[in-house]
Amino acid sequence: MGITFQVSLYPIMQNDIRKPINNFIEDLKEAKLDVEVHETSTIGSGNIDYVFDVLKRAYMRASESGDTIMVLTVSNACPTKEELEKLNS
């Protein structure tokens, strides 16, 4: 099943919050997930099993540097990019 997801990562009580966030995003990109990075979240899509496997590995790596919160929204009913372009024009 194909899904669309929105994920935000929040390292807490850490001196350097950029490193775990940047590593998390790089993990998603290196796994070849279709992702777009925005100011407060990353939006992507892919096969549900693969997406969850990648997110699990990326979260575990981010958590190695300290306390980390991940907020995730998943949908199997989001409009396609083409449908969004029509809605936004």
C-alpha cells in the first residue's frame, strides 16, 4: 500500500539539535524515500512497509544522541501532486 507521511523530529534537552535532525533527514533521503523538507516537518511518500522500516531506523539513530520525540501522520488517501497543483492554481 502506498502512503503519504508527515514527520517531525524534536531532539530535547540536547546541546546540538541540528545534528540529529539533519542526520534524520539524510537517512530518509539516502533510503531513496520521496521527501520534501519544510520548515517544521518533512513530507514524503512510499510503500508502507518500507516507509516504516526507514523511519524506525532513522528514529533509532536520532535517539542515540539523546531524548527525542517524533511526531508522525500517515495517510493512504492524500491527493497526488498533480491534484494538489490543480487545487493550488
